[in-house]
Amino acid sequence: MLQSESDTNPTPEEIFELVKAARASGASSKVRGKNEGLGNLGQLRMENDKKTVSEFLVSNTNNDGGYPGFYPDDDKTACAVMTEIGCTPTPTDIIVVPSTAGMALEPGTNPAVALMTEDKVALFRKIAITDHGPGKFADGPPPDYRALVERFQIGTIVIAKSLMNDELKLKGTIWHECGHKLLNNAEEAGEVFFLEISKIKDTFGRERACEWATDVGRKPQYHRTYGLAKDPGRKDLLLLLREICPERLFYDEFRKQYEEIMGEVLRPSTQLAEKLTQEKEERDAARKPVGVGTVITGDLAALQAQVPEADIAGSAGLVRPVSAQVGSTVTFAGKMWQVQDKKTKADKAVFTLECTATTIAATITQIGEIWEQSAAGTKSYGLSAQGPWLYTRQLDASNDARLVETITLQVLDVFTSADHQTVRRLVRAQVEETAGAK
């Protein structure tokens, strides 16, 4: 258990007195703040939550006078963590709640939430007096529910009891929320993460800061999606990650973001460059030429490791068999394959594929109507594989003859769906029309 090191933090008794004073002065339990975009159903749910709380407070007064929370000592500890980063806590700033899904917190995935909308406040007020109401809270004396409800306000940080057993997770989580408050920035911007991770580095050292930033508290993808994608503070966060992470980890996870933000190539050290070269040579040696009858097995990454690197580069290698079923034909690495087997291991699809053709037959899929047409007769179609391909079709031109289109198709661009399961190519088609037999 963490211990408070500051005598200026509110004690449980002081929190209780402050809440009592607020109630005595006529402070309303009505939450201040907007609740935009809630919709009719959400509005109805919020009103029902408010009604549940109101009816409870009218009929239950047995615990009035107790502590206005679940865990007095933990509330005090959480307040102390806030002061370490420069926040001055008030009774409504942070509340430690039971670590159950009933409090809308999932330990290990989302152990904290900031109540930023009126419906969230109403929800947590209701959960506090229903899921953990009289006779249901077994971790200690029941709280003063009337006073507890008053503590849930817009901006209140709610954290799970489970965090109290892990100092790094507790401080990292609270300091992130404090970053929003101190910077007056509700966005998941670079400066918020920079403040949080800097404090962790200064408190726990570089190694633990890296552990928090890339494994325990966040994953690299999270930073790529949020902090490194949103200013202010992208560059500061990037350079901090480079400082605390081992070179290989930073190179593998953040090279693209470095080159985009810094505007220069991220060059590996001599030692890392030699390692990368060695690994590439080993991959190339493990790959084998693919011909008709070649059988490969594995998930997508393992399949790519078994074919020549040139085959998986570019758009042809993006065609993935993830949704294919046994017996179907799929395209992969610029070739045609039949799915011999498909299993799931560790939430990944594992395929056994047999090569049936070393080239992909052209299949034209017209996406809607022709996308564009110029004076020279240029048309754009969707194509299921790379070209150029030669494609002909007959068109009814009149009652007396047919026109034959000879179309040479060339890939212009590739579009991949968000789930990476669908690939469409924009192609340009040069069209020649000739008369054909009726």
C-alpha cells in the first residue's frame, strides 16, 4: 500500500467535513456541464438513472454521517499521488471504487475513467447505490451514500481498488488524468502523455518508464494512434520515447513516426544495422521459390516468411486469405492458392495453402459505374489483381452489329479496407473499340 508523504492532502475526516459543508450550504446534486450528442435513448437512460438515485436517497438515510466513500485510506493515498504532479485535490477530484465490472471499470484494461459528461456521472451515482448499496458493500463500513453521490461530479476521476496494489500503475494512471487537468486539454495529445511519462521517468527511472509506456500502461500502437498523432507535444513525446526505449524497440515501433515528425531518416547504429542485415539474410535463406504444388503453413506472418520477399512486396502481397474457407481459392504473394486446411491458434488463423498457379488470372469487378471517362476514352475499373491485363467484352451497339472492347488495364493505386481484409485497386483502362460479328 502506498503511503501519503504530504501533510497538505485532505484526510478522510476533512473530505467528510468538506462534503457536509457543501451540503449544508445548499449545494445541489445537479451536475454542471453539457451532455452533447446523447440522443433520445441515452437521455432516457440518464433520466432513469437520476430517478433511481433520487428515490434511493429519499428512502435510505441509515448511513448518513458516515464517510462519503468506499475506501477512506485509499482516497487519501490517491489524493497524495495527485499532489506529486502538481494537482491540488478536492473531495470531488478522485474516488476509489470497488474493482468490479459493476462500477463500469474493467481491471487490467480500463481501471480508471474521468467522468466528463452528465450521463456518466448519473451512471456512476446509480451504480454506487445499487451494485454497492446497503448490504452489498462488504469491504468495510457502508458509506454515507447521500454524501458519496455528491462527490461524483463532472471531472471526477474514478479509479479501481485493484490499482492500489501496484504503485507504477496507480501513479501512471492518476498522473495521466492529472495531465488533462493541468494542461487544460481533454484531448489525448502528445503533451498529456509527455507530462505523464516524464513524471514516471523522474520517479521510477528510464527502464520502468519504458515498461509503462510500451507494455504495462500503454502499447506502442496506442502512442502511434494518439500521442504521436496529435499536437501539441508530438515531437516532445517522440524524443522522450527515444530516450527511454532501447534502440531496437524504438526503431521497430516508432521509426515511421520519427521520420514523419522529424523530417529525416532514422538511421540505426552500426551494431543495430549489422543485426538488421543479418536477420534479413536469414529470412531470405529460409524462403524458397514457389511453384505449382508448393505447400506452406502458418498464420499470415509465417506465410510471408516462407515466400520470396519480392513476392510479398507491393500490392500483390497485400491480398490476404484471412476470410477464406477450406477448399476455396485465394490470392497471396502474387499467386493462386487452394486452402487445404484452416485452424485457429491463439486467436490467429493458421492456414495450409497449396500453390495452384504462379500468376493471378485477371478478374474484372466494376465498382458501381465507370469512375471516369476522358475525351480519349479512358475508363477506370476495380481490378482484383495487378496488371497490366488484356480484357475484352462485347457491347450491344445496334441491331446490326456488336462492338468489341479491347481494354489494357494498368494499376494506378491500391485501397485497403480498415480491417485489411479487402483490397481494391484503381486501374486505368485504355479502350479500343472494333466492330464484331453480330
